[in-house]
Amino acid sequence: MVRSILTRILIGTNIASWVLHDGIDRRGLMVLKIVQFLAVIFTALAMISVHLLALPHQISVLHDTYYIVYNGWAEFGVVLIGALIANAALAVLVRHRRVPFWLAVGAFVAVAATLAISLLWIYPTNQLTANWSALPDNWEPLWRQLEYGHAANTILAFVGLCAVTWSVLSYRE
């Protein structure tokens, strides 16, 4: 299914011809290098928020300050979609090389897990607090859930970054 979707996307660019067979020509190698670079960059951006390092301080921040710091960060989640697409494309492109393929798949899974945590653990807290502009009576447990979700996402994004970087470094022409 992923292969057919990527094929449809790539058909208009004349790249589908080398993606669909084992050999990669010079032009295909350049595209592979670009996809490798984008997979590393987007995966790194997925962890840029340094929530893990800031966690002890964020837990003790007052609500008014917290709202100012986090207002507008939800839109940054679009980077996760870029990381998913780039890592999926990388896995498809290196599927004939066992180690780079499984590392790219691992990076995809790690980024997908951060998206799942965001949707199942972080997003609900943001909804219950109107993105932290209105506090319910039980806001402290929600705040902890949010911060620990961010910390888990940072760890998973780092795992994904390591996997995609190792995939790129282990690929041999």
C-alpha cells in the first residue's frame, strides 16, 4: 500500500522507474541522498523542543507563565508528519538493503509513536484546558500528564533520530 502511494506521488517526477527496481542510477542516488537528508532533519526537528531537559522547571512554572511559553506550539506538530513521510520514503528507497531498511522502519515507528502519544496523551489535556488558557479544578494531574507525554516524546524522537542517522550512515551504494 505504501509502495503504491509513493509510486503515484513519484510518477509525475520520472523517479518511479528507479524506485520500483533494485538498481539505482546516478539521478536516483541523488534523490536517495536528498531523502536521507530530509529524514534526518525532520526527525531531528521532531525532538527540538527539549521537553525532557526542561521537565523539572516546567513542572514548577506558574500557569500564566506556562500559557505564554506554550501558546502556539501545537502547530509545530506538522513536523511529525514530515518526519513520518520522509522516514517512510527512506524505508521504501532502501528496502533492498536489510540494515538501512530496518533502521528506517524503526525511525518511522518511533516517530509514529510520538504522534500517537501526542494524540492520545497530550492533545486531550490541551483540549480540557483550552490549550492551557482555562484551568479546570483538577489541572495539576493534567499538567503532569502533558509534561510526561512531552518527555516520552523527546525520548522516542531521539531514538528515531539515532535510527534514521544509523540507517543513512550504514547505506552502501
